Amino acid sequence: MSRTDSEHPWVDEIKRTTGPQTSNGRRWEVQLSAAPSSDWLNLFRGSGEASARAVPQRVDFDRASAYFKSDEDQVEHWVASIDKWIASTNARHVMILDRARREQLDRVDAEAKERERILRLNERFKNL
């Protein structure tokens, strides 16, 4: 199990599961372990880690596949960049989900405390 799997069982970490394949030598496809969510895709596209040759906004996704256009001599660079962007996106996605989960737990806790406070007040003044 990866760190994400053990600490965050509700999160499907995206991973590249195949090497690049092409049917025309120009457009390449890699398979992913799962179809990314729209939130994950937005984070991926917002990766600030572009190079002059590889840009995350130029990766297209269709279900559990990622596509990029590249000359043969740049495919390794693209795949290495995609792997880096996926790892970075997974980490940021987990952080955002953790923060949202903590905020939800804090809200639930605050609501429970307020209900308890109201019950105590009602009990305190019930005989007036």
C-alpha cells in the first residue's frame, strides 16, 4: 500500500500503468490506474512545473487515459514530466481533501457542542 492508500483509503491515487503507445508516431497514449476526477484534473492542469518542451495543459485525458503530442525524441521527457505532474497532483489533491475533511469534522463538532449548550440552557431554565 502506498502512503495515500493507508492514510487516505477514500482516495484513489492516480498512477500511470503503461508505457506510451502510439498509432502514428506523433500522438501518444498512456493508461492510468483510474479516471481522474474533475478536481484532480484542474489541479493537474494548474501544475506550475512546465518545461519548454512539456506543458501539463497540453495533456488530454479521456477516462483512464492520458494523451500528449510529441516527436519521438521527446517522448521520454514527456513521460517523465507526466509522472512528476501526477505525483505532485496526487499530493496536492490529498492535502485539499484532508483540509476539507478536517473542516467538515470541525463543523460537525461545533454543531454538536452548540446542541449540547442549548440542551444545558433549556435544562437550566426549565423551571423558571
